[in-house]
Amino acid sequence: MQSRNDAAALRAISHRAMISYGLEPDWPPQADAELARITARRPDPPARPEPPGGPIDLRELPWSSIDNDDSRDLDQLEVCIEDGATRLLIAIADVDGLVAKGGAIDAHAEANTTSVYTPAQIYPMLPPQLSTDLTSLNEDVDRHAMVIDMTIDAEGRLTASDVYRAVVRNRAKLTYDGVAAWLDGQGPAPKRFETVPQLEAQLRLQDRLAASLRARRHDDGALDFDRTEVKPVFDGDEVTAVRTEAPNRARDIIEGFMVAANGVTARYLAAHGVPSLRRVVRAPDRWARIVALAAGYGVELPASPDATALQGFLSRRQSDAPDDFGDLSLSVIKLLGRGEYVAELPSEQSGHFALAVSNYTHSTAPNRRFPDLVTQRLLKAAISRGQPPYNLGALETVAAHCTKQEDAANKVERLVRKAAAALWMSNQIGKEFDAVVTGASPKGTWVRLSENRVEGKLERGTAGLDVGDRLRVRLINTNPERGFIDFDRVPGPGRT
């Protein structure tokens, strides 16, 4: 019997999907030529900081990064300083220092606007020689960075902030799972504790600070969802299972710090009279359906969108029925609608409903997202009090394109995940599962399985269903090439 090569099949599917959804999977020759010129001169930072007015030397601080086990494009470092109050410093890789606006690499980044992560292959926004080397905040190397400096009180309130350029040095490349296991007392201390004596105290301080920031955000009405992700498991080239990857304390640290940093970035640009790209999630159009979902649990939500009331409902459900929270969480996320990028003048404020903030811009991942690279260029202009490199009209064009391409990237990632799941489930035709409705529109009805979180389309038995309804389904067909997983509704009383 010939063995399957699921990995090769998924790579081919992902490449075709990139093209189909208007993304560029391959590097143009001009970008390769520009990259060769950059790497030939190895533009590492100077041994000493530049003269007054240049970057500040912060290399002696115990900076560290926390990211996925396999991450090599390190965008940010963190460090805390206790000096009466707690200062949180976030260093963001200075990608603009090597990726010139208007160059061939910049043009490719602007075309895709984001790195695309599929189970088979990663399509990086920037060449790996940059994003994983010269513009990555790698361990034990000096790098230029933008620093977002925040002072935070014991209640998690921001009391002061600044943004400036610096030279930094990553003292410890840490991982989410490793740090979380150690914090929870279920794993060994990171090896870097042996060579960076301050690191243990640093991580405990960061954990405490992140908890206070999270509590403050929740008090302000930020929504806390189930963020479990599904990933295929390969045995050689064959997909043999799907597994879930849940959030943990280390991920919560970085998420809280990034939300705080992005808010400071938006306010800094506004204070300096510079237009910006904002990330917004507007008040949900389908609030009435969210109200109906809550009513099914005996909870009455206000008739108008209210993030604080919604978070209270979600918190109670997570506490009372943690096993069912993932399905409810996904239903609410679908009903809230997707985020989008908008261009705004300093006097304008668009809100992010889910984060309960009115000032928010993406700035912390310039190796992976084009809006963050644009924001970095705007920050440099604000710091130097120079002319912004983008006017409002240009930013409006960038915002619309980034929203479109982010949606395309999500579709590619979702299709390839479904293709991997379809390969794995191809021998389970006829099997029944509990499921929840995740999408209902004239285009079709979609469900997610409670057992393994695989998503597919409900082909028959869709009448009367809406997002959040529970039902029993039967797998009737899989088509890995098209990412199709099809179900029928099993007759009988369902749970809504």
C-alpha cells in the first residue's frame, strides 16, 4: 500500500489558495535582488549607541522574548523596572530600518499585508533572511528597536507613557509553554535562569503586572473569549490527528502587554498630530441574536450593545459550564463580526468593542503585519517631528487593502486547516458528532464539532438554525482538495 503524502498535498493546496484569494505566494525577482544588497552589507547595530538624539542604550536591561516554540521572527521583547511604580518597556523590532518604503520588499509586503500561517507552509510577509535574522530580536544580539515605555500603578492603570528609539539585546528566548508550565509549578525553570540571574524575578513581576492589566481591562468591559486553536498532527508526511492548543498564563502576559502597547501607540500619534491606522471592532450588528443566546441561559442583556454586561455573562458561563464555554465563545465571536482597519485623523476615535478601548492600533508585529510597519514609520515621524510618510488619503487606501488581504489570509489559513482535517476525517464517513452552529446565512450553514473543533458545512437539515444552536450531525463527505467537510443533521431533538 502506498503511503499518503499529506504534507505535499497540503503545500500544493495552500499555494493554489494563496493565488485564488489574491495573495502572492512567491517572491518577485526585484525583492530577491534588493534582499541580496541588504544582506551583503550585514547592517548590524553599532557597538555603541549613536550620538545624542539617536537611540538610547538599553542593552543592559534583562530583556526577554516569549513566543511559540517554533517562532523565529521575534518582533517584541519585554522588561519591567520597579522604581516606586512599575515601568513596563516593550521593545519592537525596527523593521523600517532595513525595509525601505517604496522598495521591492516593501511592495511585496504591502501586496500581502500579512504573513500567512498554514499547517503545510508559512508564507512570510518579509524574506526570512530579514524577519528571522536581521530584523528579528534574536537572543544575544544587539538590535535597533522602538520602545514603548509605560508606567502602571497597582490597579493596572496607565499613569505615564513615552515612545522612543533604542538599542536592545534579548537575554532570553523563552516559549509560551515552557514559561506557563514553570509559572503553574508543572515544569522546570527555563535554562536561561542559570545565565540571567534577574530573569526569574522578571517573569514573576511580568505575571503579576499582566494580571492587574487584565483585571483593569475586564473592569472596563473587555471581553474574554475561549482562544483554543486546532492544529493538525503529522506523523512524517501523514496527518494522523488534530489537537487543540489552549491559551495559558504566558500567552496572557504577552497579550495584555501588547494591548497596552498598542493603546499607547495610538495615543502617542494623536498627541503629536499624526494620522494613524486604527484597528476597530465596531458595536455588533447582530446584538439581538447575542441577547437571544443569553436569554437561553436565563440571562437578560441590555437591548443595546453593552460590552461590560456581555463580559459578565461570558464570565458566569465560563465558571458554571467550562466544557461548553468554547462553543458559546465562538458563537459570540461570530456574531460580533470581524475587525477592520481604518485611517483616522488625530481628532477622531473609533472604538474596539471587544477590547473596551477607544484608542487602538497594531504596532507590535512589524515583521508579520504591514499595518504595524506603517505605524512604525508614523511613530518615527512623530518622534523626529518630521513629515509623516503617509497622508490621510494614502492611509485610507492602505487600511482598506489591509482589511481585504487579512480576510483573504484568514480564508487561506482556514481552507488549509479544513483540508488537513478532511484528510484526517476521510475514514470517518457516517460517524455522528455533537456540534454547534457557527455561521448561518443565505450562503449556507456551518457547524463546529464539540469533540475536536473541526468545522464544516451542514448540507441538509438547516431550516430554523442560527448561530449558537446545538445539534447532532453526521459526516457525509470530505474533499481535502477544496477543504470541504460536509454534514447532515441527525433527526431528533437538539439542544439550543
